[in-house]
Amino acid sequence: MTNSGSGLSAATGTIHRHYRQLLATRRLYSLLAVAGLAAVLVFALLFANNASSGKFLDRLPYLFDFIKNFVPDDPFEIVRAMFDLPSPHADGSFKYDYEVGRHYLFGTGLYIPEYFYEMLVTLNIAFASTLIGGLFAFLFCFIAASNLGVAAPLRWVIRRLFELMRAFPEIVLAGMMAAVLSLGPIAAIFAVSVHTVGALGKMFFEVVENADMKPDDGLRAVGANWFERVRFAIVPQVMPNFVSYFLLRTEINVRASTIIGAVGGGGIGEVFRQSIGRDHAAKTYAIVILLFLTIVAIDQLSGWLRRRLVGNAAFQFGA
């Protein structure tokens, strides 16, 4: 029997009505979700305005005035500031003291420009922290995995330890360590390393839990101990993902080291805070450009290494 009005059978018409009801319900829920998010956003803006003594919304129209007015005397000043070259605008003030920041090599006339040297300090913090954090995450991730037969209480302790280590942002850990180790790169390395252990540890043990257990079953059948099973059955499977996550974490730690530097951890972040605080436009833009180029270079290098490790097929759509 067909529905004369629509040309559909009774059963098909019923299914169609149910579909339209479900579609209307989903649209209603979507509208309610958007309205809820809009209400939260309005509340957050009002809260920020009140927390800023009513100045947040008043100053919002002038958001880009700082960028518009914060310009160097001429574009070449950015190049001079980046490479510590003398400036024709030098007047004896800190604003143009580019040459003072040079780091001379072995008592010769060769030098490393100040911002390149500070960028090396930041990269050193990031790489050292990633190596330390990655090593400890690698050592403990197999204990935290649920598929390797580790005792549940020990596995629970390691997982909670990972959670504790990544619970606090690097900048908070750096502030805590600064009270003990004083300001500088050592406190920054400690803070970033602790957070890296927690972050990589979680990603590592999740990769281990997704490993194929057939090689492990085979080694278990011939009497291999726990360490031999991990070494020969699990590690070869998970190493490509481990290295990929390690490289990704290196990129993250470069940014984290820059932020920590702005609060006394040394490196490029510290000189950036000083230059922008003193209204030195050329120095600030030179640091921003150097940071951008460094992040792009690290991103391209890590992408190339990941492709070399897992093959181009893994990066192709539909592979």
C-alpha cells in the first residue's frame, strides 16, 4: 500500500518520518550547544572585563595599535640587530647597542651574533630536556603498559607518576625549581625534562599497548624472560612511533624553552622579554623572525626524519 500524497509505502513513510524527527532533534541539540558556547564566551569576556577593572572591553578596539606603532626606524635595523652590525642611528643607548652582544670565538675576530647564541642556548635546553625526558619515559613505559604482565599495583604507581609529572605546565615547574636551583638554564632543563617524562611516558605506553603480541607469545613459549620479550618482541615494533613522538616533543620543547626563558630561564626568551619591555622594535622583530625560522627548520627536519624512518607511504592519503 502506498501513500498517495508522497508516493511512498507506509513502511517507507514511517522510516522517513523517523529520520526527519532524528534530524530535527540533532539540529536542536546543535543549536543548543552553539548557544551554550556563545553564553560561556560572553560570560568569559565579561569576567575578563571585570577582572581588568572594566578596561578589557574599553581597550579592545586598540588591540592592533601596539603592532602599528611598534616599528623600527628602518627595515635594515632588523638585519643589523639580528647580526650585531653597527647602526647609523646609534646614540649610545641600549636601543642600538647591537655590537655589545657579540660572542667572540677563541679570542679572534669571529663572533656569533647575540640572538643566534641565545637561540643555541634555547635549543640546548630543549634538546637536553627531550633526551633526558625521552630516556626515562622509554625506561618506564613498558612497566606502565597493561599487556606485558606487570603487576597491577606497580603499573598503577608508574601511571600516576606520569600524570603527576605532566600535571603542571613547564613554566610552573621552572618557577618552583628557580627557588631551589636559582634562575638559569639548569632550572629550565629540569622543568622541561619532568614534563617531557610525563607526556612521552603516556604516549609511549599507549603505543606499547597497541603492539602485536604474537611475537611476545612466541618468545614466551620458548622460555624468554620479561626483558628479552620486551627487547626482541616489542621494541622493534614501537621504535618508529617512539622516534616520531620524540621528534614531535622536541618541537614542543623548543617553544616551551622559549617561554621559560622569558621568566628567567635564559636563552632567546629572556632577551625577547627585555627587548619588548624596553620598546626596542628592531631587536624584537629580529628575535621573532629568528624564532620563526628556527621552528620552521626544526619542523622540516623532524618531518624528513619521520619519513626516512617510517617511509613515505605512511604520509600519503589513503595509504
